[in-house]
Amino acid sequence: MELRAELLKSIWHAFTSLDLDRSGKVSKSQLKVLSHNLCTVMKIPHDPVALEEHFKDDDEGPVSTQGYMPYLNKFILDKATANFDLQDFNRMCWTLSSRKNLDRSQLLISNDDAFKIWCIFNFLSEDRYPLAVVPEEGYILKKGHKRKNWTERWFTLKPTSISYYVAEDLAEKKGEILLDGSCGVEPLPDKDGKKCLFLIRASHKSFEISVSDKKKKHEWILAIQSCVGLLRQGRPAPHREARQKRREQRLKQRAEQEELELRMSELQSANEAKQLELENMRKALEEAAIDAAEEERRRLQTQTELQDRYRTDLEREQTVRKQMEEQVAQKSTELEQYLQRVRELEDMYGQLEDALDNEKRARQEEEAVRRLQARLLEEEAAKRVELEEFHLRQQRALLETEAEKQELEKERLAKENALQAAMTQLEQLEQERHGALEQYQTVMKKLEDATNKTKTWKHKVAEHEGMLRLIQPGSKGQQLITNWGPAAFSDAEFSSRQKKWQETKNQATQAQ
């Protein structure tokens, strides 16, 4: 029964979230989806035809909570066992109800924290529907008693009264409706252009109220009926009753603890008294043993002298000794029994101490769990702030990277343009070099032809004139004119210098 009551609280929220027009009814198609999800989460075989068969005689349209409850009990809750995950079940119901009742734009906590608070509310609420927490408050239209006009007031419902003010700051109070067992509330039909009307009958007068929608009307009526019902039964408000139960439970635990401490103190006192008695008995036995030993020593000293005279006394002494030994043995047995009883009491005392230690340890663990939960919430908030800062830094880094990328692209384009211009200039220089080489080769050919003609002329002169040889200008060889003046170079030196000049020119072109 406890599992069914806990499941019904979450199912009620899921059912009301499907009530889009706030009429208190849900269509059969939506109930099919809800039933299928419930069966899936609770690991129950689902029959899609069962809902239609159950409501085949009811073709008036949407189904209310009273109409859906028999089907829910018969086909789902009666088959429910504890072999499913209750957290998955609550999360499914939370997913349906949060879409309608939760405004995520104004949510100051995470969705998981909101889900946990919703679960705590369901756990602490009573098995009454709707699951509303008293006091109820909000702006409501009230019809006046004299001028019969409708005025908007801020109403606040308390366990014994309904107060209404000019605004929600509660600065100016306009009136109060006292609630008792004779009060009543009933819905009214729409009239005078006002909808969602209901009437509050107090002991001295009645109040006509108009709210914005049917859901608020239903919630106000149920909340006022709950307060009136508690007043008729003479019970306090649910939160006060729960607080009183918790106070009584704490007082009961405190009384049990005090009684346990009292018993422990009594046992400890009795144990100390027994220990003192045992110590006195041990001392008495030691003194008796000492006296007996002294008496035996005296008797042995005079035995040889008075053996014949005191033989009868000796026999009597032996008899007394035997009696003493029997008494000592009996006392020893009683002492062992008493020590066994003391050990049992000590064991009981140790068990009681262990129970107290376990209780203290459980309280410490509970406090540690509470501190851990608070610390986890703080760490989660700090991590959320760190993630937001990291996201901002990442966005700034992306913007900076994009700007650097654009600058690099501009530099690459500039370098490509410069490279293209250098290549064009290199081609022009290459063409000029080819032209210079061709011109150089033409000049060299002309020089070679001139040299050949000069040699032929010299040969002819030598043949005609014999040993006669004319001395003519240029007979010392070819002279080249440089920047430093006239100088004589050989062909090898000229070729070497020409190669060096060409290499220097090529390096300058590549550097450009």
C-alpha cells in the first residue's frame, strides 16, 4: 500500500500535465500513451486493447481522474512489483509534468535539482489530490457586498482563515474570512460575464469568488475543503500535525535514551557494589588462611610435646579443618557463580554501549551525508561557473584565431603576388641573358673570322717575303677593356669571370 501511494502521487502529476484545457479530463489517446509509458518503466506487460475495452461504454470524450483510476488500479498498480527502478519512474512523470508546470527561462537551479525537489515534495505530501501545500495564495476577483462590483484582491489561505489584501505586499489588509467546521465551499455557474465562480459560505456571510481558470478553481475549492475538514475533525494543519509527530517522536526517543542511561547507571552501581562485596570476601578469606597457617605452625611446634595429651584435640582440629575446607570450597563455588554473573552483566553493558555507539555513528553518518550533499551542490555550482568561463574563453580564442587566420591569408596573398612579380622579372632577366649571350656569340664569331683573316694575310706575306715579318698593332694578343682600365685576359680567365658574374646575377634574382 505504501508503494501504491507513492506511485499515485507521481502519476497524478503526469495525468494533470496532459490536461491542456484545465478541464480535469484527458483524451483516451493521451491516456494510451501514458499507460504504455507506465507499463514500460514498471516492467509490466501492456495490453493496448485493454483501455478501449475498459471504456467501451463511455464514448462521451475525455476521461477524468475518477474514470481512469479503476483502469489504473486493475491493469497497472495491481500488477506492480518492486523489481523496477523508482527513479526512472519518477523521472518519466517529471518529464511530462515539467513541460507544462515549469518555466525554464526563470529557473535558477539545474533541471536535476528541480527534479530532486519535486521528488522531495511528493515524498512529504499527503495522499490527497491535488497535491497542494497550504497556505494557498494569489490574485482573485471578489464580488462586493454593497456595490456588487468585482475587485481584484490578493487572497492568502491559512489553516483557520482566509485573508485578502490590496496587493501581494500585504501592506493594506481589506478583510478576513474566519473558517470553522460550519463553513462550506461550492462551485457556481458562470454569470455576469464571469467564469470559474465558486461560493465560500462563512458563519456570518457568503463570498462570491472568480478565478482565472478551472484548475485554480479546483485547487482553491479542494484546499478550502481540506482546511474545513481538518477543523471539523479537530486536527491541526498537515504541516503542524507532521511537526507535532516529529516532536513527539523526538521526545519519545529522548525518554527511551534517558531510561536506558538510568538503567545503565543502576547496573553500574550494582556492579560496583558487587565488586566491593567480592573484595571484602577475598580479604576475609585471605585473613582466615593466614590465621589457619599461623595456627598450624603453632600446633606443629607443640605437636611432639603434646602428641599424646592432645590427640583428641588434634582429631577435633582436623575435623574443624575439613569443615573449613568445605566452607572454603563452597565459598569458592559461590564466588565463581558470582563472577560469572558479573561477566554476564559486563557483556550486557558492552552490548548496550555498542548500541549507543551505533546510534551515535548513525547520527554522525546522517550529518556527514547532509554536509556531503551541501558540498556537492556547492561544487556543482562552482563547476557550472567554471564551464561558463571556459566557454567564454573558448569563444574569444576562436575569434582571435579567426582574425589571425584572415591576417595570414592576406599575407599569403601578398607573398603570392610578390612571388608572381619576381617570377615575371626573372623571366625578363632570363630573356635579356639569352639576348646578351646571342650578342656575345655573334661578336665572338666576328672576332674569330677577323683572326682567321689576319692569320691568312700573315701567311701570305710570309710566303712572298720569306723571312720578312711585319710588325703590326695587336700582335701581342687580344686585350680586353674592363672597368679598371685596359688589361690582358686569357680566354680561360674571361670564361671564369663570366661564370662568376652569371652565378652572382642568378643568386640576386632568386633572392628577389
